[in-house]
Amino acid sequence: MRIVFAGTPSFAAHHLEALIASRHEVIAVVTQPDRPGKRGKRPIPSPVKQAALAHELPVLQPEKIKGAMLKPLAADVLVVVAYGQILRRQALTATKHGALNVHASLLPRWRGAAPIQRAIQFGDPSTGVCIMQMDEGLDTGPVLLRQEIPIDDRDTAGSLTDKLAQIGPPALIKVLDQLDAPTYVPQIQATEGVTYAHKLKKSESLIDWKKSAGEIERTVRAFQPNPLAMTRLAGATFKILAASMANQITRSYPAPPGTIMEISKAGLDVQCGDQILTVCSLQIPNAKGSVMKGGELKNLESWGLRLGAKFDELS
């Protein structure tokens, strides 16, 4: 197969590397334009662009993918992995076999921009990848292959992305190997069980301690490594890198949600809406990203982190 590959982040770069190593031919790579780094620094090429240049592949960086750009390439298929745009019909039909997408969920659950994070946040027991024939809808196309994996109760968005980046490439290549077979027919998605994984908003990362400990713990994992869950105390913002419910099932105290009830080697025990959650790792504000873990959190009284202190309520 002659392939035009479209993708942007590291998850997509894993798939590009696998295609380059396969018997298929990547003839061009499309990725988002270089974006400025943090604090307005020089534009940084995407992981996909870096991988393409390392293999001396042609790189295209249009603001939008258009059919007129793809047709002269005479590709057999357009492969799209986390590219970051919804493609129009002219682009989807510009190659012999149209466009295939590697989507990181078990469709029709979690269509949209943040399927990995939402699966963790809402406590799904499993997730996976679907190789989908793209249409003009938002992840509504028929599915050619699906591969499922369990979600571990310690998985973060980062660790789960890594796991999916391992199963996605072989699934994609398996589909490409048999795409020419006339008997290879995709399955229409079910109309029941449809959910949408809306893009993460920074406002969502601010912890509401009135929620259950389980909800908060999953949110911490879903927002790791980016944008990270946050909480505030006396106007200072702390980023929560890890939290645990180990041995906390029945523990709760008669105190308002957000109150620090105990400080131990494990971290800060904080009262939630139903029970206790242990905050195991915090990033301190205005301290060059310093991270404190476990028993180190005993040393943060100067930051207001002491017994009886209460994290700010959401306004």
C-alpha cells in the first residue's frame, strides 16, 4: 500500500514508525504546523514531523488537509492517527481506499478528542483501539478491527497512552495487509452506547472535594501528565501528581470536604464528599516545579499544609 500518513503527537509517531518498518510504503507525511513552545519560545516540530524527517520522508504542514493536495500523490490510502482536525469529504475520498483512522477507544464509546482520559475518569474497566473507515462524522465511521485491553486501577493517561501505542500499530498493519480483500467488510457502529470524549478543559482540573474520593482519584490519574489536577489553599495553587485510596474504604471524619485530616509517610489524608483520599505527591507553586512526595509533605507548613487546613471550595 502507498500511504499518506497524517498525525501529530507521540502516539501518532509510534504508528508512523511501525508503518515505515512494514512492507507498506509511506510516500508523504502530513502534520500540524510547528507551534511555539512554552512561554513563546521558538516553534517546535511535532513528534510526527521529527520522525518523518529522521527517515527523510516528505513533510506537508497545511493549515487544513484538502483533497486537491492529496490526489496528485496517487496514494492507496490516507492513514490518520491523532492528527487534530476533522477532515472534509474531498480529503476523505482523495485516495483509492479512502481514509483509515486509529481511534483510542472502543467505539462507539468515547468518540472525540480525549477518549483515553475520559475512559479513566469515568472508571471504565477496559478500553482499546479501533481501526475505523473515516466518514464526515465525528468518529462515526464503520470499524474494520478493534483490540481491547484492561484499564489498570493505577493507570494514568500517560501510561494508558503508552499501552495503546503498543497495540495500535500492529492492528493498523493487520488491516492494511488485507484492505484489498473484497471480503473484508467493516462493521457499522452500534447506535447504542454512544458517548463523547470532549476535549479536556483546564477548568476541569480544579478538584471539587465535595465529590467522592473515587471520582477525585480517577480525575488525578486522567489528568496526568497533562494538564494535572489542581487544588488551592489560601490562593496558592498546588498540582496533584498522585493520589491513593489504599486502605481508605471506610475511613472518613466529621469534617468539611477538603480538610486535611492527617499527615503521614503516605501523604496528606484529605476528607472528600464520602471518605478519605490520600494525596501522595504535590507540585509546589512558585517553586520551579518542585515536587514533594509522601512523608516530605510534612515539611510544607509554611505553605499552609497542616492538620485542619482546608483546601478552597470551588467558586
